Amino acid sequence: MPTPFLQRETWTQTRDHVVHAFLSDPDSEPSRSDGPLVVVLPGLGLPQYVFPTADAVSRRGVRCAVLDLPGFAARRRHGSRRDVHDIGRVAADWVAERGAGGPVVVLGHSTGSQAALSAALRLQETHTRLSLVMAGPTFTPRQRRLGRLAAATATAYRRDSPAELIVVPTALREAGGVWSVLRSGMRDAPDQRIRRLRVPLTLTAGGADTFSPEDWLQRLAVAAVASPSVRVQRLPGSHNNPFTHPDQLAEAVLEAVTRASNPL
């Protein structure tokens, strides 16, 4: 598949899974293992649309890995269960197995932000230089029912690009798995789990993203009572702004790298 930022694909054996990832090293040179690392968990397990943001992060000199979890992007047995919590668990195992010795930022988008929260809650027990970015986080309490979610869907993508349809073949091929990830996200309550987060947090969404309205971002921010710092940032675009506005999101991620590098 076309991967604009891709340096190499990796297959990493964790405790009980094989994880496929798209790994990019800045300037086509292998980065030091103690340098910063951004780990990206895409929404609904569809990685192609986050490649522009991964590219933008890499061009700014930071190693970036897009994890193919639960494992829809390659046709072989690998990945995790089709559940946001297990995606997060396996992502944390991947970070541990790769021996990331420097600052780590876990960036999740959409349902991937819920998985990223799960990963960060695990990683905070072993990583002192860690930060979490939840981009376009789902689901607000009122959108945990299909009718309300459908209503928000009608407007959530209004400033997105038709080029994002690159994910459609994967989504159709893995429709059952995508549905499982979606339903697991709807059962989740990140506004409750985020209370246990003890690392710097960035909450961001496109200004026209009706999946992540301002009151939802603020609710998550207020709930993050144990986080040493919380930043809420609106960016251009709508729900899939990792595809349409990668440079702006990359700048927010780089600020999170700085906060992970200099823990309070």
C-alpha cells in the first residue's frame, strides 16, 4: 500500500502477539533508542489516514511508529483483540518490547485515543518520561447510543477530504472487525478512566469535529485530576484532521514530546 512517510515495516513479537508497525526514522537514518518516540494508534484500526501526521512528525526530527492494531492492514495473523482496551494493552507491550529508552508520546485518534489512554495507563507504571495525546477523542456520553452517534456522524466529517477514502478497501475487507472496535469504544467511559492518568495530557480536535465538541474535551480535561499538566487545543478541520491538517497536529505532538522529555 502507498505509505508516504514509510521507512520500514516491522513485525515485533510481544508477550503473546505479533505486532505489525510502520516505523519512520527522521532523515532516513536509524534513530537512537534513547531518542523520543511517538507511537500512533489510528481510529478503528485503519492506519492509512494517519500517515500524513506521522510523516509530519518524522520531518520534525522525531521517530514515529504507526501501530497496525488490531491488525487490519496486513494479511497475516497478528495484532490484538478487536477492542480498544486490548489494543492499548498490546501497544504498551510493543513499547516495552522495543526497549524505548527515551521520551514516549502515545498519540491516539478517534477510537485510537481510547486505546492510547489504555496504553498510557499501563506505561505510566514503568516510564517516567511519557505523555498522552488524545486527538478527536470518542465517545461523548450522549453518543454512546447508535442514534445519537449517527446524528453526530452526519456533520463530523464536513471539512474532511475525499482522499481519505484510501481506507475504504481495508474497512470493507475488515468490516466485522471495524464494527467490533467501534462497539467496544461505545461501551467505554474514558471520562472515568482518565482520572487515573498521571502523565501530561493533550486533548485536541478539529474545530468542526462534532464527535469531539468543546464541552467533551473540557469534561475530559477536568476529569484528569492526577495529570501534572493538561492542555486543550482546537485545531483546523473536522474529525479526520490528522489527514487534512497534519502539520498543525504534529506541532501539538512535538509540544507533548517536550513535556514528556521534561517531566515535572
